[in-house]
Amino acid sequence: MLRNAILASASLLLLAALPVTPAAALTMKECSAKYQDAKKANTLKGQKWNDFRKAQCGDDDAADDEAAAAVTEPATPAAPAAKPAGRAKAAVFPRAVSQKYSDQSAGKARLKTCADQYNANKTANANGELKWIQKGGGYWSQCNTRLKS
């Protein structure tokens, strides 16, 4: 066991000395093995997997993302996406399944009919504050129920 700890420590020192560049970045499998070695050698010093991976395995993408987030100043919020003016009108539902989907299965025809109406409603702000799918029954759930009856 002492031999394993010594080997793990030696391998960590060798790996730590290597330059961390995209070409030298470790694969997840290699990084995981390195993490397990460090865990067995008790050299993590309370470091969790993500911290270890970012520090030791050359996760340049994550480092770049963090650096960009840290450097970026919190600007004033941009104007929200163009929402139609005024309050949302009550949701409009189709009365029957569209004929253009008659070659589809019943469920697929209802889905596509409801999707077409939902998208048409979005442009006219007529979804009645309903999202396509939401807890408690969104537009799809209510539309599907109405078309089934």
C-alpha cells in the first residue's frame, strides 16, 4: 500500500510538471485516473472533482468560460426579446385536427395541429400566458384534451 502511495505521488509530480496546453490536455479517463490516484494518496486537500479537473487536467474550455465571465462587467440588461405589446389574450385552441395531417397517426396529428396553433398564437400574443409544456398543464396538454373530446 505504501508502494502504491509513493507511485501515485510520483506520478502526480510528473504530471504536474508537464505543461498544460490543449495538445497536452488529459482525456476524462486519464484525468479520472489521476484524481483517483490523488484520492488514494490523500493529496487532494479537500478538493472536489470539478476543482481538481479544472486545476490539473487542462480543461481549457471551462477556464476560458470562467475567465470570460469574470472579466465581463455586468452591463445594463439588454432589451428583452420583442414581446407583443399589451396583456396576453386568452388562449386560442383549434376546434379540430387539421386536414393536412390526416395521413399521420391520431396523436401525431393532434400534436402538429396544436403546435401550429400555438406558434400562430405566439405571434398574436394569444396563448393566455401558457407555455407549451408547464406544470399543471400547459398549452399542449389543454389543446390535446380539447381535440380528443
